[in-house]
Amino acid sequence: MTSRTRRSLAATMAALPVAGVAAAAQAQAQDSRESTFERIGRTKALRVAALPGELPYFRKDLMTGAWSGASIEMAKSIADVFGAKLEYVESTYGNSVLDLQSNKIDLAFALNPTPQRALAIGFTRPAIINPFGCLAKKGFNPKTWDDINKPDIRVAFDIGSLHDTCAHRFAPKAQLTGFKTRDECILALQSGRVDVDILAGLLGLAAVGKNSGLGPYHLLGRPTVALPSSLGLQREADTRFREVLDAWLDYNRGTGQIREWMLAGLEQLGVKPDDLPSELSF
């Protein structure tokens, strides 16, 4: 071994403890970051994503700025558990995931826990189980996915959503057309450019509640496609916040309170309890 090699090896060995200390310091800094549970306890504030115009979950009164809807009632109840006040951060379904990642909010409602989202944020146990179906052109009454999985049927969905996933998985033979928003899908249906618009149960009922001319909502079977809707939260080592939320969900679902909140949100759209598919679980 040359003297130069020995000096290089010695320098490398000397650097190892320093690198180890730096790595340990970084890990300690990550571990010492204030968790959501701790921050809510300290500030007595619960930051939640609020989505205008998304009944039955959210509604903002443009005159007063007051919020209502099922998710708002849930947020108030959760805040009460912590003795905290609510802080609303206006967002969208997609942006609420980013808001959680960037620590702008503590909680997001009505999110489907897809594997892709689970890479970025954490989820509670399901709040509800939402079956999927569609709105259809007048005179067309589909009952199964096979009814729309035909080459002459034009199917709309909003790009990147679970409606997109369901359309490609269960109606691959149809003429599939993606749109940027759900509103664009409905406009395409109304104008006759498509025959079917794929929608989850609550969203389909909400659309019909806003515009009865779109109805009825068709729940599609064989197979019945039903996916959970959960609460999203930041991914962190401290699990106490999620544990409290899971306990809160189990309690309020078991007592029927979540169902009452959801029905009240739907009633703001004119949707009655008898209008709900039996497969829709709260």
C-alpha cells in the first residue's frame, strides 16, 4: 500500500464518524418535527380542506361565506374532540392531497384511498362505501356494466379519477372519452355527445339533485363496484391523530351519525332518503 493510498484511506475513515453524526442529526430532526396531534394540541386549531360547490360534502354561501355540508359537520365534530377551532383552506380534491404534503392542512375529506395517493399521504378507515354507476341519455336504462360495454355506446369520465379507472376496466369496448372536469362530462351528456357519464353514487345523486333533468341515476351491477371514501391526513411517524380519527369514525358510523350528516347534505340538493341506492353504505 502506497503512502498516498494510506492517507486517502485514513481520510475516508476519519470522515465516517462525521457522516454518521450528520445522518443521525438529520434523522433526529425528522423525528423531532412537531406532529399533527401535537400541533393541534398546541394551537387549538384544526386546518381542513374545504371544497366550494361539492355537496353533499361542502357548500359555501357566497353571500355570508359560511360553510355547510356533511364534511363540514364532520370537521366540527372532530374539532370538538380536540377542543380546537376550525380553519378552512379552500381547495379541490386533487389539490387537497398536495395541501397535506405541504403541511397547509391537517385533514382532507371524501378522498378515495387509491394506491397512488397512499404513496403520498395517509388515510383513515373508510367513512363510507360508495358504489359506482352512471347517468345516461334519455331512453337508455343500463343496469349492468355489460350494458354500456359496447362499441356503439359513448362513455364519458373525468380524466385521472376513479371514474376514469372504472370506465377503462369495466367498459373497454365502449367509445371512451375523457374530460377535464365532471361538469364537462355532464355537458357532453346533455348535448348528446356521449350516451353515458360514469359517476360514483353520491356524486351521481348530487348531480341529479342539482338538475332533475339528468335523472335517474343508474347503479351498475355485475359486478357491483364499490370503493371506500376516507379521510386523508399527513403521513408521519406519530400515529395518534389517525388513531383518534379512526375511533371517531367507528363511533359515529356505529351510532348512525355519519349517515345523518350525509342525508342532511343530500337534502340541500333535494335528494330524499328514498332516492338512495340500498348498496350505498354510510
